[in-house]
Amino acid sequence: MTEPAPPTAANLARRYLDPAVVSTLSSLDLKARLVVEGFISGLHKSPYHGFSVEFVEHRPYMPGDPLRNVDWKVYAKSDRFYVKQYEDETNLRAYLILDRSASMGYRSAEAKVSKLEYAQMLAAAIAYLLLGQQDAAGFLSFAEGVDGFVPPRATKGHLETILREIDRAKPGGRTALGATLHDLAERMKRRGLVILFSDLMADPAEVLSGLKHFRHGRHEVIVFHVLDPAEWAFGFRESATFVDLETGEEIALEPWQVQARYRDALREWVGRYQRECGQQRMDYVRLLTDVPYDVALLRYLEKRRRLY
């Protein structure tokens, strides 16, 4: 019998795009790094060309650059002049906005990660990409209001600060998504890329109004709509009591009796977000928590490429 060929390094790296595999790792830093490595490995073997994922820390010296910005250690090693890049030289300023309200803590029996855990790992991977490309990244989390904030920076050491705040986010509290988005849009005076990670469990009219506020401020917007597979399929078969994680309200149901109406209402709800985000030129991406991370990372890179 012929033994199967050992897995290649690329195939091993691709495993880390699977949320179930990534969830077994220990630290968020390791999770983010391996997701990105798996993603880049996949890009090299895919039809997606033209994406810039080269990580740089310096740029060549140009006439007129202040000599104080020259990295003399690099010169000593390479005999070439390079200058350190600072925040005002970055290509992009991005704000990662994470919904940590109680509903984000939901994880169905079949799912390997909660909605919040999925969003945290995705946000960490995007932060890794942003800072690796010398873009400025900031982070904040919220439930009823903003409770974690890291201002945008482009230094490589900034990644540790962002990952620490992402990791601290725990599910809890009721969401005030629409009001929070309006508040943030008022605060963010400098144009940038806003990336929202949320299950959007709020009044769509209020949420969309808040998102449009960012567009009025000339921000670019990506919405990652994170849902559990059970929320999407609603395949429950036995009598059950469903509990609202934010209000505590309970309702006893025979799921089969409401399944068709639930699915119709869900698709209408998702369709509204998709339609109105498109009308405002905001990227809307629906993600179930079992979807590999490259789906979202590709959409981020597509957005970045369109901007620059």
C-alpha cells in the first residue's frame, strides 16, 4: 500500500484559516500570526494576484529626508541608506471596531467558537496585516458604549497593544450599536477605513444611520456581519425555550412551526443590510463562524487595493 504524501508546508499553513483549528491555539498573537501566514500561503497558490502583502519597516532614503530619520544600524549592515517610516507616512489609517455585547457571546452546540471569538481572531489577523504593511491601526470595543480604545499607530510594536485590548473584550451588556456608531463618527475627525465586527443585533434603521454617518465623514467602511451557523439555518428540531442574551426575555417555541417565517425574516433582514450598504458604497460581508478567514481577509485586501 502506498503511504499518503506528507502534508506540504503550504497545506499546513492553510489549516490555520479554519476557525476550529485556530481556536485550539494558546495566545491571540500566535493565532493572528498563523492565520496571516496561512492566508499568504494560500494567496501564492491562488488566482488572486496583485495584492500587496509585503511587510516593510523602512523605505529607501530620498533627497530631502531629515538625516535624523536615517536608520544607521541598517546602514552599517547593508551600506545603504534607509529611513524609518512614521505615522504621517502611512498609506492608511484604520479603525477596528468590535461589538462585545452579550449576544456576541453566543455559540451553538455544533460551533467551535462564539461570534465574539471569531470576530476577535479576525480583527487580530487584520491588525497584523495592517501593521505589517505600515498602515496605522486603532482598536475599540463597545457594548452600551465604548469601553476599550487604542488610538491608531503605525509602529510595529503597536500590535501587542492592540492584541492585548482585543483579547480583553468579553461578552456582556446590551448593545447600543446605532448610538455608538454615531458617537464614534463624531469623534473620528481624520478620514480613514472603519472596519466593524458585529452580529448587528439591533434596529437596522439605527445601525444603518450610524454607518452612513461614517460615510458623511468620508470614511471608507467594511461591515463584517458575524453570525452563528445555527442562527442562519435555524435547524432546531425539538421544543425549546429561547433566551435573549441581552434582555433575558424568554420564549417557548416549537421550532418547526416558525422555521419558514424565521428564515424569510432573516433573509429580509440581511438583505436590507446588504442592499443599503451597497447603496452607500460600504462593503458588507456576511460571515458564519465556520467560514475560513481568507474570505474576510480577501475582502479587506480588495478594499485596500481600491483605496490605493
